[in-house]
Amino acid sequence: MPNTQIGNPKTPAAQSSGTTMSDMDRITDILSTEKYLTDGFNIATREASHDSLHQAIMTCLTETHQCARDIYNVMFQQGIYTLEAAQQPKLDQAYQKFNSYLSQIPYSGQMQ
Amino acid sequence: MKGASIMQQQMTGQSQAQQPMLTTPPQVITGKDLGYLEDQMNWLLVAAKKCSHYAQECTDPQIKQIIDQAGQMHQRHYNTLLQHCQNNNNSVTASLPAQ
């Protein structure tokens, strides 16, 4: 079996430190904050009345998504997140199944 | 419903025939908009404060920097939304066609 675990070793900052807040706790909390904000901005974007307000909140939404992504990448670099690759047979199986469903979509003949 | 009735007036050419049709909502902050703006500015205020506070406590320079960047972005977004609260609703609504 090939190695399916993907990740970096934990840096010292990525260790938790008992009952006090560590850098890992702080960055985890900030990522949660960004997630919360994107949810809020998403609804506000959808509900906004005039176009310039809609555009302003949309910009806040996309920039906050990017910020959350940048934070996630830093956490990945520091070894806070590890990922696991799916098993190849299951991936192949999913491809075959959904590739066969393509014929159900009326537009599929027009794709490309 | 309102839009439909305006179009009908235009097509039938009745008394208020000169009224222009609104294609998009005018630059008015609605009561609903204001509610959302206030919510968002409250979240951003707390988020910016939290980032600034956490960044000061961080020991790892990379984590400190990314948290500081997030805090500055929240402050910028706060200012953007605040500017939308400076809208002159009175002057915009005054120029709208009468219903």
C-alpha cells in the first residue's frame, strides 16, 4: 500500500500547551472567525438591495475567503493539518459511476 | 408586483405615462440593508480587535503575520461598509418616481 498520509511534521508553534492559549489555539480561533464571517457575508451579499452595496459585500466575501485559505495554508505548513488520500479503487469507481451518469444530462452532448 | 404595474402603465399610456421604469434598485440603503450592515460591522469590529490582540501574543512570526494581515483586512472591510452608511437616502428617494 502506498503512503496515503499527506502533511508536515508539527512545528513547536503547532503544539498545544495545556490550559493556556498557544499559537495553534490562536490561529485555529482566527480561522473559525473567518469561516463565520464568510457565512455572514454570503447571506448579506445575497440579500443586498442596490448593485454597489452588493458589489462591496461581495468583495468582502471573496477577500475573506482568500484570507481563510491563506491561514489554512500556514496551518498546513506548520503541520496542524494532515490530509489523507482516497484509495485509488474508490476514486476510479466514482469516476466510472458519474461518467456513466453524464448521459442523463440533456446538455452533455453540447459540452466542450 | 410593483414593477409589473409600472410596465402596464407605460404600455397603456395612461395618466402617469412619462414615468421611467427602474431597471435596478436605486442607491438607497433599505432598512434591511442597514440591519445587515450593522451586523457585519459588529462582527468585523470584534474580529479586528481579536486579531490585533492575538497577533501581539503570538511567538511564531509566520502565525503572527498572517493574523495581523487578517486584522488589517477586517478593518478595511469595516471602513468599506461604514462608507455605505454615509449614503444620502433623502436625496435619492426624492428623485424617485412617485408610486
